[in-house]
Amino acid sequence: MTGITYEVLEKLGVLSESPRGWTKELRLMNWNNRGPRYDLREWSPGDRKASRGITLSLREMRGLQEILMETEFPDIGDDMENEDLDAADPVGALSEPEREFSGTKRRKAG
């Protein structure tokens, strides 16, 4: 299996940072030379590892932007202590190609 390649075209913004230094970021990326895509995922300090994320085309990003602009978000209490369990170790649940990219092997349960 060939490795995953990527190029950071632009770092658009950081949404949050965990106590361990992982940042949830929106970036413009080129994964495996397939052209630019908007990318939302967590990155380790120094960008050595990446969590599972989502990539969006420009059309999908514009659709998301429209949904966000039309949505009123109720206050749900922005308490960082209530984030998912993966926030402490976002690489723990990666797919095989993502683990290969991150250099981290999945832990087996039990």
C-alpha cells in the first residue's frame, strides 16, 4: 500500500486546542494529489499526527456555510470538559490508512 500524501495549502483557522496541544483546525488541503479540499480535523503539535476528519469540496463548503448562516444555535454550554473521549487521544480510532499516515497503531480492546 502506498503512503498517504498531503499538502497544506492554507491554514484557515483554529477552532479549539486541547490541553495536550492538539488543535481542531479548518485547512485547505491537497490529499493524495486530488486537488484542494476544505479539511476539518485535529492535528497534534507540530502536525506530526492527524485525527479522523472531514473533507469538503467548495460546493459542499458553500452548502455548509449556507446551513450555518441560517441556523440559530442555542446555548449548550461551551464546556470543554464535556468533549468526546477521543479528544484526549484522537488517533486511537483511526482507519488503517490514517494510522499509517499518523505513524500510530490502533490499540486492541480487551
